[in-house]
Amino acid sequence: MRNSKLSSLEEAIRRSGLRDGMTISFHHHFRGGDKVVNMVVDKLAQMGFKDLKLAASSLSDVHAPLIEHIKNGVITGISTSGLRGELANAISHGLMAEPVVFRSHGGRGSAIASGELHIDVAFLGASSSDELGNACGFSRSENAKSICGSLGYALPDARYADHVVVITDDLVAYPNMPMSISAADVESVVVVDSVGDSSKISAGAIRDSKNPRDILLAKQAAKVVINSGLFEDGFSIQTGTGGASLAVVKYIRESMLQKGIKASFALGGITAHMVKLHEEGLIGKLIDVQSFDKVAAESIKNDPFHQEVSAVEYASGMHKGSAVHALDIVILSALEVDVDFNVNVLVGSDGIIRGAIGGHQDTAADSALSIIVCPLLRGRIPCIVPKVTTLITPGSTIDVVVTEYGIAVNPGRPEVAERLRLAGLKVVDIHDLAAKATSIIGTPDPLPFGDRVVGIVMNRDGSVLDKIHIIR
């Protein structure tokens, strides 16, 4: 084809003008199955690059090979929404001289759009692409290998990066339509054996739990939704990735059918549960920033009312058209909630980074009702605490906390508490929940944090919320 942008990965890197000290970016739509980050950084190391800043939408267990590249000076800075596994553990213990910057998905989108987070070269994995770079997260080709669905977190990178390299394992005839990433934004196209393992997209934090406690919590959260005053025809909803929060949609379905209530849209990471309700006519439209399983990835390919949305248009606090501004109810999980309703979803009770901010801050801030679903204890670890280990989502944006020992409502939402009481739900003071946890397991010993800062937590408006210190 004339004007083909096809090249090898090494040639694409040379074409990009990448130099030491620059910023490279990646998306995480293949989650635990991602192969692009390690592939590209390995090549950059072979080519002799040093002092690169890595701006990923999120990083997970599969990215443990980055540890060696950090030790060797190839990567000296990281900006991300989350960290997990060996990489997170090593960074928590002081692997990097420069603190990792953590942003929400909306905050990252805002930072990229404003230029605060400037991307020199974006390396974007795509399920299919033509030779000019029209790319998307699915394929109509018989050779399709790695399907991820929405590329919402890659779209700001594609639009604002100085140079864009699309990496695919399914090269299709021009024009690849419909496209998520336009050829107008792409400089090079690289074809590889595999960009990701689709079977691992729904692994890890995304789980369809059969745990009796999760089921109990989901049923209680469903009762909160149904009696919130917002459960009426045309409401909108988003759920987080925890087992209990994901399961809530299954338990509101029966009430939707009984009462003839239909949701106008579901937002965020879309799952098979959401797709089922949509196909049954109970949810009008799906606004998808990240497809959380194969069912969702196939749905976005075939259904015109299941639409991809960029991270900016999903959750940016700066964008006047962000979908979160129209969100009624969000159901989220948490590692910890404190007596001021502050939430931690990033740092474990042992001080080790083991999660992601995701859209937590964004949806809690902009939704009409934010509901946190978490147990009082996980094993011997308290989840309702006097003060969170790390502040991720401010308590002023959290409305309801659902536990198996009762439901706490933010004092700023007395009308919600009254509705729940009238519905016969057990509304309790959050201080009593924290005291209950302490009475069961005692007061945990202080964590052995050091003085050095290994992570900086940003709020979605660009201000610093908290700092994560080295664990000794």
C-alpha cells in the first residue's frame, strides 16, 4: 500500500525521535494478559535507552520484568493509576529513587489533555489495525487473536502524544472500520505475534464472587440502591471491580423487572452482567471505558448502543461533557474506610502498594450517590478503621458504606439515612463499626514506615492528596 506506516518495533522507535529522559506511555486494556509493555521496554533496553519516564494507565503482576529495567536505569520514573505484584512490592520497599505518581483515570486524562503529563511517544496495543494505523480493540477478521474491547484509556494518549506507535497482532485490509484510534494520529504500525492474552482480562481484581459474605454484601447494597430515592425509571449506574460491588447488578435486576424500571445507561468498566441487562432491555445504553470480559468485548463490536468512551470524556473533572457528571449511582469497593468516610483502595494494611485508584475518585465525586461495599474484616485485617493507611478518595465524596454489620451513612446525607431506616435497613454510626472491628481483632501495631516517599497520590484536580512512604 502507498504511504504504509508498517515497520519493525526497532524502526518505529528510531522514527519516533525518542531520546533519553523522554516519556513513553501504554494502556492496560489487556490487564494481566498485557504483552506490550514488557516487549517495548525490553527493546528500548536493548537499544541502550536510559532515564525514560513510563506513563501507564495502570500496571499489574505481569509487569514484574520492569524491576530489572528500573535497576539498570532504563526506567527512572513511573506515572500510573495502579501497581500490583512483585513490581509494587519492590517499589514499596524503595526500588525507585523517584516517587511513583498515582492518578485516577479521570485525573490522568485531564493531565494528558492539559499537558501536565506530556507524552513523547505512545506505544498502544490494538486488537486490529490497518497499515495506516486505523485501530481498535476488536476485529472482524478470522485471524483475530487478542480482543480487549474498548480502548478508552488509550484514546487520550493517541490524541495528545507527540508520536504514536500502534502495535497489533491482526493486520487487516484498509480501512479498518469502525476505528477507535484514527490513522491521522498514528505515525507507525508494528505487527507482532501477540499483543495480549484476552483470557486474562477478567482475572485478578475483577471477579464474579461466590463467597457467601460477598453475596450478603451485594444483597445489602442492592437494598440501598432500591431505597435510595434514585431508583426510578431512567437512573444511571456504575459498579467497581470488587466481587460484591460487581454482583449488585444481579440483585437489582429482579426489582427492575417487578417495578418496570429501566436504567438509561451504565458507565465505566462494562461486564457481562451489564451486557445481559442491556440485552434484556433493562439498561438502555452502555458507555464503556474498559471492557472487563470477553462478553463485553464482543458486545462493543456488534451493538451500536454499546459505545467506547475516552478516559477524558468518561471521568475528567475538567471536561464539561464527562459522563460521570450525569451518573446517579456508583457502587465501589475499598481496602479501608475510616470514621471520616475517607477511602483507601491502593495501599494494603501491611503498607505494600497492591491496588489502583482507577475511577474511584472520579465517580465518587460526581455521582449523585456513592456507595462503598466492604466487609468489616478481611481475615484478621480491619477494613473499617480510625484512619486510612493512605487517603485515595476523600470522605466528603462518599455517601454510604455497606458492611455485614450494618450500613453507615455520611452525616452530610441525612435524607439518605432516613430513607434506609424507613425501609427497615440497619443504619449504624461508622464509629461503632470501627469500634466493633477493634473489639474483634484488637488494635494493630503501627506500620514500620520510613521517611522516604515512594509514591505521591494525586487528586483528580491535580492537587496532592497523600504520600506513600517506604515500608521497612
